[in-house]
Amino acid sequence: MPDQTQDTLSLYFESHGMHVAEEVDAQLQRVAPDSPNQPLYREMLLTVLRMAHDDIDRWNAKITLQAIRELEKTFRVLEQFKGRRKVTVFGSARTPAEDPLYALAKEVGATLARSDMMVITGGGGGIMAAAHEGAGLEYSLGFNITLPFEQRANATINGSEHLLAFHFFFTRKLFFIKEADALIICPGGFGTLDEVLEVLTLMQTGKTPLVPIVLLDMPGAAFWQSALDFIHNQLQAHQYILPNDLKLMRLVHSAEEAVAEIDQFYRNYHSSRWLTKTFVIRMRKAVSAAALEQINQDFADICLHDGFHQQAYAEVEHDNPELNHLTCLSFAFSGRNQGRLRELVNFLNLPENWATAESALAPQRPESVTE
């Protein structure tokens, strides 16, 4: 949420003898009269106007302008791909075409495309080029970065509308994660390690929704296994992380395993979100009464109070009417153990825990969950 309310920003200008909020409202009414997002655009514009009024530093203004432009352009371009499952693939730009990892990444791209999932990469060479080569242009998206030295886009996406160039790493990283329904991470250098650790940090702290994190390596290779050993022997052993944090990722050794891990994650689980202080997991199928009872027993450690409740998502007060066909599991999530949350998702994805077609889904929460 914004740090300041629209009233606070309006009062700021009024205290300086300027009534610009009314002018902003009038302009928004002209440009987007029917938009439900008018209050958000209002705060954006008032925030920029406050920055202009203070006029503290030109460099700050240039950073803000570049970031806004990158965000707006990327949102607009990606709108055409909305609704399609996407998987971000990370890995070294220096992997040569004759390396077995290159062939494996190419196979991953092809397997994802056959499963109707788009492949997002940094748009460069090595692992990125291999994944796009396997997927083909129709299933490829490249988020390239402008560097002091030349950074060529790979042949699959170069010159196409499937390629976006970023000036800032932070906006580029935002879209790598925001657009991803899963991440597959191949061996790489500092950039790859930075990306996997940032994704794990965001997921561990609940700052990004759960998605599958798949570590991919050649059979018998030690790159990711050595990294996992270090995490276990150093981070976990010294209690810098929770033991269940390791459940956030899985090591596999083939394209089929990688895609199967993603498919299994979404077998019943659809998505999740917070509605005020209630955490809601959206599912394609309801779980049985016995499974719900088991959830209340086995996962009580991540629920603060009142237990787990299942009901039709249409009966919940929300702003996603297109998802009304789903079922939701709602509870007061502690937010402290995302690894245990992943274990709950795994439980929900097991067919033996689903309700039969004849079972009626009765609301099990006396009051509605509100935004």
C-alpha cells in the first residue's frame, strides 16, 4: 500500500495554498472516466506532483522517470500474453552450444512449449538462448538488460515484440518474478546465484507468492547438490534458516522432471492471496471433509486461530469475479513458515484428498472474508 493516503497528499498541497487535487481529478475524469483504478492513478499523480514541488534532486527525478517508463511499457507489451502460463529460466550466458547443459536447457524450452507454457529468460546467449531455441518464438519472452558493453539478444527473439530491454536491474528482476508461474534455474555465475537467492528470499519472507523453484542440473553433476549441501550444513545447521525452507526448491536432472514438478504444483492449487488478515488458497477442486479435518490437525502450526475453512470462492468478498468457479481454503496464516505452506499445497494437490463429485461443498465459515 502507498505510504500516504490521497487525503494526506491533498492536504499537503492545500497547506501550500495549491488546490491541485481537484485539477488531477478533472484530468482523470477526462482520460479514464470509468476506471475502477482512478484512486490509484490519483495517488500516483499527486505523488509525482509533490516530488516536483519539492524539486530536491535532478538525479532522483531521472531515476523515477526511467522506472515509470519501463514499468508502463512492460505492462503494456505483456498485456497481450496475459493469461498464459510462463516459466522463467535462469542460467549462465556463457554456456557454449556444445555443453550438455545447453542441450538440456533447449530440451526444457521445448518441453515447456509442448505443455503450453511460455519461456522467460534474460534474452541473451548460453542457457537463455538454448531455452528459447527449444521453445521457439511464439513461446519465448526475453527481458534483456542495457549494459555499458554490447548485450546482444539471442537469435530466437532478436528484433521481435517478444523482446523487452531494461535499463534498471530492479525493474527487470521485478518482471522475471512477477510474470513467473514457476522458475527453472540452471548452473551459472554471480548473476544466476543472485537471482536464485533473491527469489528464495522473497518467497521465504512471503513477499512473492509460492511458485515452484526447480534447480536443474545434469545427472551426476554437483553444481546444485553442492549448493544444497552448503545450505544444509551451514545455513540450516546454524539456524539461519528454517529446516522447511528447503521445501521451497527441488533439484531435478531432466526436462521431464522439471515440467512434471510444475504440472504437479498446479494440479489442484490455482493461486493464493491475502484478503485483509486472512490468507486464501484458491483451488480447482474442493478437498474432502476428512482431508479438511487432517489439515486442521497437521497444519495447525501455521494457523494463528480459528482453523482452516473451505467454501466456494464466489461466496467470498473479493475483486476477482473471473475466479468464482474456484474453491478456497482460508485461514489466519502466521506468515512465518513458507516451507510449511508449500507442504500444505502439496497435500492439496494429492487426488486422494479431493472431494468426490457427489460431495456438496457447504460453507464452513460463518462470516465472509473481506478485502
